[in-house]
Amino acid sequence: MRLFKTPLSRVALFLSAGIGAATLAIAPVSAKPLAITHANLHTVTEQGVLADATVIIEDGKILAINPQALPENLSADRIIDAGGKTLTPGFIASFNQLGLVEVSAVGESRDSGEKKADMTFDPSLAFNPRSSLIPYSRKGGITRSLVAPSGGDSIFKGQPFAVDLSGEFDSVVKSSLGVFVTIGGKAKGSRAFDLQTLWHKLEDRQKAVAKQKAKKAEKSKKEKNDDKEPKRDELILDALLAGEQPLFVYANRASDLLQLVKLKQTFKLDLVLVGAADAPLVAKQLAQAEVPVVINALRNLPESFDSLHASLATPAALAAAGVKVILSTSGDTHNLYQLRYQAGNAVANGLSPAQALASVTANAADAFGLDAGRIAVGQAADLVLWSGDPFELSTQVEKMWISGEEVGTSSRQDALRDRYLTKSELPKAYVK
């Protein structure tokens, strides 16, 4: 049974800068726009799926969808005929060490953690856009990723950051994206102390800021302002308390999740939960508090006393309760390309195809504050043309664009295959 079905009738929807019928007008520019025509377009917006649709791309953005006429200055080599195949937003991977860890067994290639790391730890400084895992991950239709630090001894692991998978040196699109915290059972110590530490950090900073504001209000305008500049961690806490940056917390036990919901409501935080094995037990509370959840769809074993309720049906159960679900892979970053298989398995266990597509595109973009994840006017032109249903095992990426630029999926593994299949009089190891 196919997960994506083409509507029987052609959709006549004309969009330009807004919604509604409009003639497309394009100002003359040096770089000609790109048109992708005759696509089965999965917008991941209220527009749904558009059959035999056209997308116009210019300057890395989606300029128009289904214009009444193609622009006159569009040359033939800038028109791609999709042939009725599926075109989706690029997938967004979540909580991995892409570009920070090349081979987990080789210490020199690991930059995601540091024993002394705290909330100020910014691992984006070590991001390697030329990692061999980036083109390999593109094979799974992934165009962006939220990369997370593994931190050190503190519960504050550092600051996640967002990248595109173009492989260019400017591919970090958003650094210092928030703060990543881990809460849960451990061999030594108590989770209560960790929760208390997190609570006190926020509470103490909130009180300090309120005290500073009161002090300023008492001063006359003529008095010299001798306030000290806030420290780096204080600026980060200020951003969390102002709701300007998300607080990402890895936690699994239902009671811990409820404590974090209470924390969000008390301090008005932008909270995103990661892991959340027991989330189905408190799905109603998570939905009411509008807390997105990043989960692994294949997690179905009681790995610990914190995760006794992990199930293949978790994504569907959370979505049914109204929770915004974001799917992610687990384990080694070499498996990042398998994100679409996670989504396919979630569909096999009750998640709708539309919900599954949103879980690896729009939902992630919303939680991480990215201008991607949807095919809509003004969004980044991160697009993937598939040979078939993207959640089917045999489907492959035919073409991919990141910010409007076409990128390939040829990886180190492909090069090794070609090398050792090349006929030569020399031993295979010597073939160049």
C-alpha cells in the first residue's frame, strides 16, 4: 500500500506573494529563476498536495507556486520537468552530532563533548561541513539538521545549532539555538538534584533581573549607570526566560516530563522535549502545554526504569492527542539517512502519511525556528524530488536543492564501490 497518493483531479491554484489567483511578475535579475514543473507537490501547508504543480525558485527562496504563466526570462536549462513525481520539502534531522563526530571510536574525530562543558558550550565552532557523512545523509532526503552537543559532567550540555547539508563552509545557518539539558536516572546521585539545579538556575536569574529592574527604576536619569555587564551564562538564561530561545530537555520518565511542563508554565519557557519514552502516559498534559516532542519511532524496548512505556505506536498516540511530533534517528550519525525509514515505520504503526511528513519537515522547522520545512512562498527552497514514495525502502532521491542550489548525493561509499568494481590488472586496493 502506497503512503502517498496523487489526487485524481488537477488542482488549479495560483499563488504569488499571497494566497489567491495572481499573475506572476518577476523583476529582471542577473540570475535566472528555476522552475520545477509537473510535480506532485506535497506542500506540508494548508494547501495540502497539489497535482501537476509548478514551483518557481529565485535567490534561494520559493518565489511562486503554480503561477499563471512562466516568466519570459526563464531559459530552457532552468526548467526541470518532474514528470509527475513526488516533490517534498527537504527533511530536517534532529539531535545528532553531524559534522562533530566522524568516527565515534576515534577520539580525535569527536568534538561534540567536553568534560568541562556548560550551557555556554558552543560546538558549532568545530562543525566540519566537509564531513563524509553529509553527502551520505543527503541520500535520505535530509537538507538541514539540528546538531546537538553531548556536553560533559553538567546537566547543561551546551547549545544546539542548525546547519544545511550543502557542504559549504557557511552552512551553519543558526548557532546558539538554545540550551540542551539532560534529566533522568543515573548510577550515582539523584534526578531530584538535577531538576532542582535547573529550577534554581532559572529562578535565581529571574529574581536577579527583577531586582536590577527595580534598582534602575529608583535611579534618577542624572545618576551614572554603573550596572555590570551580564555574564555569558546570564545572557543565555535571559534569552530562555524571555522565550527567545528554546530549552531542549532530554528526559523519559512521565513524572520528569510533568515536572518539566510545570517548569515551562512557571517561567513561560519555549520547551522542547527529547527522548520522552513515557510521553504517551502524559500526552494530554503535553498537548495542553503545547510542548513539542522529539522521539525515535523505532524505540520500543524498556531500556531503563525511565523508559518502560516505549512503543512503536508512540508517534501516533502523541499526534492523536494533539502533540507536535518530531522524528529523529538514534545512535551513530552514520544512520542519519534512515530518518525516512523512521517515518515509514511510524506510518505502519498508526501515524498518517501527512503527519509523518510534517514530523520530519514543518514540525521540526517550527520547533527550531527555521525558515524551511514547507513548500510555501518565501520559504527556503530546500526541495527533494523522489523516484517514488519517500517512505518506501526502494525509493531514491532523484534531485535535491538546498537554498535553491542543486546538490548531489554521491558519497564516499559510492566512490569506494566504483573503485573496487573497476576492472584493472592491478590488485583492487591499488585502483584509483
